[in-house]
Amino acid sequence: MGLFLGLGIAGIVLLALSLVFDGVLEGVLDGVLDGLFDGWLSLPVIAGFVSMLGFTGAIVLGTTGLGTTAATVAGVLAGLLAARLTWSLSRSLLRDRTAAAPRQGDLLGTGGSVVTAIPADGYGEVMLRVGGQPVKFAAKSATPVERGAEIWVEAALSATSVLVRPVER
């Protein structure tokens, strides 16, 4: 039973190491067998297999009188299931793509409000909604704009500053 518990603990340690050394094993084995295993030799997959083999083997050996061979077979089956689930989860996470990050051009026509008054010859601050989140930008305007006024973005001067005009109602 000590061997099985040791394998289970080694699998957990390997999983912790995979968080630190992510992709190292894939880099070492890059090009070996030309993608035949396609992610099956990743550290999380191997760690899942080893830890399930060990812990399942220890449980079967400790709770039944079937012996080491049955415990090993049960551990291998559970390890293969854990490896398959880990591989599937990893693949689905790698395929998950988020929306594209907003660009300067996406700010054109965006409405917002003035946070710090904008003088005619300098910068103030405006609050805009970018991707549904409030974001503060440095703002310039051709005319002075008071704090709290509603504005529209006419141009993006840089990644953090915009040219605005007051909304006329």
C-alpha cells in the first residue's frame, strides 16, 4: 500500500510542478513521433494518471482482499480515465477564445462624461465605457468642457487619450 500512496503523492507533486514548469515536457518532446500523442504527454495528464493510479490502487488494496494485481488494474483504469478527462479539459481550455481587445478606432462615437474639467488649452479626464467596463481617459477638446458634462469621442489621440466634443441637447 505504501507504493500506491507514494505514486498518488508523486502525482500530486508532479501536478504542482506542472503549474511551475508549464510546457517544459512538451518542449522537450517536441517533434518526437510527430504529434502522435497530441498532448497526451503533458505534465498535467501524466500527473492525473499517476495520482489516480496510486490513490485508487491504495483504496482497492486497503478496502478489499483482492491483492496487488487487482489494485494495479483498478488503478490503471482510473488513471486512464483521469488522464482522458485532464486531456479533454486542457483541449477545451486551449480552444476557448475571448473577444478581441478594443482598439483605438472602437472609441469613436463613444459617449461618456467628464470627470475632470477639460480646459481649452489642455487635458481633462473623461469616463467612457469600453467593452462594458468604465475606463478613464485623458481628454482634449476644442472648447472648454465642465465636469459632469456629457461628451462624444471624435478621435482617439493615443491609447490613453481622446479628442471629445460636448453633447448638445
